[in-house]
Amino acid sequence: MELGWIDFSKEERNKVLSVIDLLSEPGAVDELGVGIIRDGFSNIFFPGISTIQTRAKYFLIVPYILAEPELIKGMTQKTMLERLDIRERECAEKLLKTSDEGVIGSRALKIGQWVKRKPSDTYWNGLRTFGIFTGGKMSLADYARLTSYINTKKQTVKAQGNSRYTGDENDADDAGAALGIHPINFWNMPVDIPKDWFSTLTIELTFTEAEFLKNQIIENCGNSLLGFILSANRRDFLELEHFDDIAETMLPILPEQIRGDYIMAKEFSDFINGAHIRYNILLSKGEHDDIQGEWARFNSQMAELASLNLDRIFARLKIANYNLIRFLRCCKEAMLHNDIERLDSLILKREIELKGKNRSKLAKVDEFNFQGWVGISKLQYLLPNARRIVGDIFNWVGDEVA
């Protein structure tokens, strides 16, 4: 399938690329349109984390680059973003000399190319969420535009002979004096940026960086599951393979709000898994033994799994999509009444509603070559991605600094 779009802005382009990144992941295609609920819970549990983040170090690398004087001084928005792109590529080349585990662009660089989604694009929302970038909801492009504007104003004042400006090129201080805006204050970073940060760059966090990132997450996202894991130093989180495993390891000690959200999310995951199993049974025409086995296990406890409170979930996540709400309520009723024929009919109609008859796989099931599970598998709510970031924070390298 080919995709096309009108590229109005870098921000819109990044949104489209995010969708493409998700579509490229096995088991990530949302055939029944429940991604809004998955994403809602994911953001509650693991704010600032995304499926395409690789290592925690990038939460420091990106601001290190953006705070470099040569990236701020005398640049337009366009040249600033271009220089950022160059520096991010240089960082990747530097990192690849010691490791390629989680280095963004490693595959592209090996064939002489570079990535379309830069680390700064991938980590920008997390930088805002964790309070490392303190400019609110400002986009990266907006930040570059504002920094350029301040620099232009500074140069204008200097050209007019303002006595406050000398030969000192500390542009953050100069611009702040001229306009009351301090670009460097948009960045909240550990103590001082190491002067040799690039020459000593590795993909692992230092102790100082790990402590800083941990504290930022706790301070800004302390009410989340991510914040709880870090504040409670729950290293056993790194051993969890599935979202369901949390129930066995830490559910009783979770704060009340997080525990309630977890129970709702797990109940929804268990419930909607039945619809996804039926979807795959219909696609495979009931001829796949493993999927039939999955259905047998689900069917044996279907009434219990369908007894969840959907309205409570809709309220918690502020779901206002009428068609999705109707679909889920009808699926629940079909399961409670063991009406599998109706459940299958609902699933077929839902896919056609989302894709249209021409692109619906179930509408053309006789033409579909089933080769294995299609669509979302059991919902994980970003647990594997969060585990990678938390692991980097807990497993810092180097010496502890008092």
C-alpha cells in the first residue's frame, strides 16, 4: 500500500511519519480502531514515552546539542534546524564507534544515508513532558523560530549601538537583556553541561544524567506508573515481559489511582483480545490451530472478561467517539450472551466502517492469504518501551558523584 500526503509543515510531516513508524511494527496495525483507548492508558502509565524511542540518553543528547552556543548564535530558524540535523548525525556516527544498540540511524548510516525522523523529533514530547524543555507546548520549530527572532532583535540593538552590548557573544544573556527572554532558560539540565560531552559521548547515561532524568520524571510525572517505578526503585520492573505481569509483582503496593487505572486497562486488554482473536479466526477461516486454541481459552471465560465497566473507561479517558463506544458496547453484549455470530458480524461491520469495503480484509476474506496473526495482539500499553528507558536510568555507567 502506498501513502501520500500534502506536506504543509514539519510538525504535520512528523505526525504522518509517526503513523508510518507504528504501521511498520509487527502486530501494531489497529484493525478495529481501539488505538485511542490503548494510547490513552499508555499516556497515563508512561507519559513522555513513545514506541519509537530507543535509549534514555537521547533525553540529554538533544538538549545538549540545542544549548550549544554555535547552534544558537546568529542563526535563522532554517539554519538552526539544519545545523541540529548535522549535529544529530555526528552524534550517531560517534555513538556507533562504541555500540549500535538503540542508536538512532545506525542502519541508515551503514548504507550512507540518514533518518527522516531525527532524535529531536522522536524525543521532543518527552522533553516537554519531563520538564527538561520548559517552553510549555512549544514545538521544536517554534523554539527555533523564537530563538532566531531573539537573535535578530539582539543584532538590531547592537547595530544601533546599544551600550549594553559589548564584544562578549553570550547571546542568551544579551538577548534576555534586550527582550526579557532568556533562550537558554528553556532548558533544564543537570548542573552544567559537560564541556567535553561530545568527545566522551556514549549511549549509556552517566550517574549524574541518570539521577537528573530520574528526578525530572518523578517531579513532573510522579503520579504515573513510570514515576512510581522510579521513585520506589522497582528494579523488578525490568524483568517484566508483559503488562499483565504487573498484577503479580506490584499491584498491591501501587498507589490507589494507579492501581485503579491498571485494573481498568488490564480488563480492557483481556476483553478486546477476544475481538482480535475472532478477527483472526474470520481471516484464517478457522483453519489456524494456534488461533483456535487462543479462542478456546478466551471462550472458556468470556462472560467474566466481558463483565468490565466500559463506561468507566470511557469517562476516565474522555472517549467521545460514538462509533467506537457503540462497537465496544455491542461486542460486550454479544459476548455476555455468547452470541458469536453477532460478535463476528460486529467485527466485520467495524472493519468496513473504518476502512471501506474495498480495503476491508474481511470483506474480501476469500482473496486474503492468511500467513499469521493480523493486527494488534495483547495490549502492552508501552511497557516494553518504558522498560528500555527505565533500564537505562537504573543501569547508569561510570562513577557515582556525591
